[in-house]
Amino acid sequence: MALVFIDLDGTMLDHGKPAKNIVATIKRLKANGHIPIIASGRVPHLLYGVDKVLGIDSYVCANGSYINYQGQVVYEKYISESTVQKMIDTCDKIEADLVLEGVSGYVAYSKRSEYVDAFSDHFGIERPIIDRTFHLNNHILSLIVFDARKVDQLRIDFPELMFIQSSRFGFDVNLKGDLKAEGIRWLVNYLNYPPEDVFAIGDGMNDISMLKAVNHGIAMGNSHPELLSVATYVTSDVGDEGVANALHHFNLI
């Protein structure tokens, strides 16, 4: 019985919608006794029930910072209030747009440029409303910044954070660590699962550590070039049933 971690955007979702035949593919995977788990940079709020559409009841969200296993939250790690406030103050000072992401919210602290909405449109998610008090009442799992010219300085100012470009519009900001791999390792240990039965499928820069952390790291055909170099297997594109073809290759369906 395999444990299969699968990314959403560009892997199970094609431009924000379930990819061709992915629901049937997941159903077959489960029928064969295997356990699919969503592994996404999205926070739970931005799943929009796609977990239920796909028939998957477990997820590793916010690039490894929040884990729900079969309906129960088993792990959560938030950015400290002091770091969030420092980021807000810094972005105000340098006039960089900032989005805050919590378990139940996705809001913009500022929207000076068109990149904030363009980022959302790129992933097929909601355009965030401006809310300058969200962080006062919610724990923050992750952030998004949008000015590539200022990210190098932010990396120096915030050594406790990681800045990963997730699209040409913006950078995911998470606590420094091994991103999705950290959450996956935690869950594999929690379940006491044999490493040889753990698989991961992804397409983006934030999937690099995930693929390196498992015995079977699978890159989509549409993957970022840097991901292809760490994969143990490269499947077809998201539009060409890449997940299904990978699972066929490893005799999981």
C-alpha cells in the first residue's frame, strides 16, 4: 500500500480546474488500497473543496506548515506575530505589496500594483480583498510578496524566512526549512510508513525538496526545469494525464 503525495496546481489542477480524468484516476488509486494526499503551497482556505471533488481526505498545505490527515489537524506551524509585523512594516516602508495567508483567509495588506490580482488569476483563485487587520486576529501560515527587485533585500532582512518564486508575478514566503518535504517527513513518521512505499508528484520550484525527500520523486512533463533534474521519473504534462501515466508506470493503478 503506497502513500502518494500529489501537488495541486500544474499537477492535479490544470489552470485551476481538475485535470483530465484526474477524479477517476484518484478513485482507481484508492480502490487499489493506496492513500493519496494533497501536497500544496495553498492554504486550506484556497482549497475551495477541491479535496472533496478529487475524493482526497488528507492534505499537507502551506508548503508543509499545515497537515490535515483524514479530517483531523495533526500538525500546524505559523509565522511568529513579531515576524509578520516586521514584514508588514518593511513592505510599507519599501512600498512592496504583501498578501497574508491563514487557515481561513487570503487577504492583501496592500495592493499597489496589478501583480497581486494577476498572481491570483494565474492560479485560478480569488482576488484578495484589502484587510489591514487580518493578522491581528488570525495566525499566519504564509505570505506572498510581489516585487522581484526587492526580494534579495528581504531575504537579508528576514533570514528566518524562505522566498520561493511560484509564478512570474510573486514569491511564496514560508518559514525557513525544507518546505513540503518537512511536512511530508513529519506525516510519514507519524504514520510510521515504510519509506520505500512513499511517492510524490509535482511540477514547481516548491516541489524540489518534496521529490528529493521520498524514494519515488515524480516530475510532471510541464515541470520547472530545476525539478526535472531531481526527479527519479518524469511523466507527461498535466493536460496529458501526467498523474495517471506516472501511477501506471509504478503499477499503482
